[in-house]
Amino acid sequence: MLIFSGNSNRILSKKIATEIGLSLGELEISTFPDNENRVRVVEDVVDQHVVLVQSTGISPNLYYMELFFMLDSLRRNGASEITLVIPYLGYQRQDHIFRDGEGVSLEVIIKLLEHLGIDRIISFDLHSIKIPELFHVPISHLSALPVFAKKINGMIKDKVLMINDLVLVSPDMGGIRRVELLSEMLGGKVPYISIEKDRDLDSGEIESVKINGDVKKTAIIVDDVISTGKTLISAANLLVKNGAENIYVMATHGIFAGEASISLQSSIIKKIIVSDTLEIPQNRKFDKLEVVSVASLIANELK
Ligand code: R5P
């Protein structure tokens, strides 16, 4: 097995390679003055099973183009099997038509990836459980929840969190299964509640309108992705209005679009824990942010 990385998340790629006892294969990715990319596989990949790691995040178009060219180079140069590790699958939230006249961006991405010859795909916490059904190649749908469960248990052990004060919160109705699963992973000892959210599809404005269930002193909001941070801030404000005193967040994918890092740092949220499915550039990091790694989950899946 050979493992290669695109430019989106080399830190995670290196961690995965180390965990499976390999080093990253040599792949040149250069950019012409007009911003077009050129990709060249330097290593011999003939008849090899190749693992390619690339996420998308804040620059989906750049990293998808890079990915398409990498897949093409690997196939043209004789790779016999390609496993794509795409920890965050960009465009997944556009998985159906929300308003008349829209296209389905995720379907375009899947068609391109399959056309370029991926044999298998590994991804994390997809926005909807229906997404795996859209692929025609085998997909391993992994989750960062076990890493978050471990983190919560550690915080309970260190007395940072008091188990009797805790409640898990889904910030929208679509995420209830996520908090239910996390609660199960915690031995059913931490209850969960959900929030009903309204999103204006034209303006992007978000309002958390109603809490279903009992709020406790310490709320851990669990989400799949943080983009603008508006969902979390709105949910946190509603929870505090309803009696919560400490708000934590655990989310798999930290995109931190636009001013998200600034808004989250100045919000009432105490700590935001995300996984490393996306690499967070220095200018989007902030004091309340902590990153936990999913590298060993990917390495185990590859082994
Ligand atoms: C929505 O359904 C997702 O689960 C996230 O809650 C949402 O995409 C987060 O977006 P933002 O950070 O922009 O509110």
C-alpha cells in the first residue's frame, strides 16, 4: 500500500501514514502563474493499492481540482486500486434541491470522483445518513463521536465536567441521532435534548427557536460542521436564556468561514473542540479552540 496526500491536510495525512508505518509518497503539485494546477506522481505506482488523502474545507474548489488531477495521475500511471480518504466531503450539504432551479452539487462531485476511478471512499460524519447511498463504490462512513466520547470521559475524570450537570444538545432536528449515539457511547449516563432551528435560505440567517427537553447547568452542543458558527452561537444563547451556565461545543468539521473564529471567540461558548478532518490555518485558530485527532480511526480502517 502507498499513501499520498494533497495539500489540504498534510498534517493529518502524515499522522495516518505514521500510524500505519508508512511515509507519504512523492507527488508534485505545482501552480502555474495563472493559478492552474499541475500534478505529477513521482513514485512508481504500477499495480499498487494507493491511498489518497484530501479534504476540502474553506477552499473546496481549489482542493477538489487538485484531487481530480491527483486521481487522474495515479490512474494514468498504473495504480491498480485507489482508496480515497476524504475526511470532509465538500458540497455534502447540497445533497438535494432546496429551492426550485437549484442543481445538486454533491451529485456532480460523486460523478466526477467515480468517473476518475476511485474504488473505495472513507469519510467522516456526513451531513445526512442518505449520502452513502448516493455512491456506487463502497464507502466507510466513520465518525468522530468515539473521540469526543473519550474526551468527555477524560474531562469528567479530571473534574472539568460534572456528570450530573451534563446534557448533550443537538442544535437542530437533523442532528438528534448524533447526540443519541454519543449518549449511548457514554453509557447512557448523559441525557440529550434538541433545538428547533429556522434558517432563512436566502439571507443565511439562523434562529434557534425552541428547546425540546430539559436544559442542565452544562450543555455540550454536538454538531457535524461549523461553518459561519451562527448555528452554535444562536443555540448557545438560547440555552443560556433557559438556564445553562457552561456551554461546550464538539463538532467534527471546523471550517470557520468568514468571521466565524472571531464570533466564536467572543461568544458565551466556553470551549470549542473540533477534529482534525480539516486543517485549520493559523489565521483561523482562536484561544477557545481545541483540536482532537481522528488519525487512528482512519489508520484502523485502512489496516
Ligand atoms: C446544519 O444542518 C449543520 O448540521 C450545521 O449545523 C450547519 O451547517 C452549521 O453551519 P453554520 O456554522 O454556518 O451555522
